Amino acid sequence: MKEPVGTPYYDREKNQFFGAYGRQRKVAPEARKLYSYLYDNANTLKTMGEIMDFVFGEDNHNIGKLYVYISRLNKILSQHYGTRIQNKRNRGYKLIIPAMELVNAVGR
């Protein structure tokens, strides 16, 4: 299933990002895992501990790599109007997907 985030898209079944004109965007497996986790919890704040446990496992936290993955994902997501990974200082991160915010607001 292709996630509806603008012209470029993320294919969940293949776990791949595609940019303009269908070119595959390469990211590390952990970055894809991070995106998938944040997408499943879109527009919901996830703590650094929760994110690192999911991406790296409970015993293998690497905050430096996490920052690199978030930065690379934000570069890819910058092609998607309004979609981004937002940092809530000292609290965690959340994936902002404007279309989902609108759907959630209408559904309330």
C-alpha cells in the first residue's frame, strides 16, 4: 500500500521511499523502521526511549545514529507538503502528516 503523502511516496509493502518520477530513495533499514513506527503513530508524540527501543532494541541505543536517520528522513519528507518529523525539545518526536490531522479533526 502506498502512503498518501504527496507526489513522492512511501510504499509500506516494499518498505521503500520513492521520490519524484518514481526514483527509489535509499535509506538505512533502521531509518525505514523509524519511519514505519512514526507513521503508525502519526501526529502522536513518542519519547526518545520509545523510539530507540523500537528502532535499536532495548540494549543497543545509539542517539547519534537516530539523529542522522531523522535528518535524512526529514530531507526526504521535505518533498511532501507539510509532512515532517517534529522535535518536541526534551520530550520526543512525532511525525506530522497534515492530511491525517484534518481527517482526525473531522472525525471528532
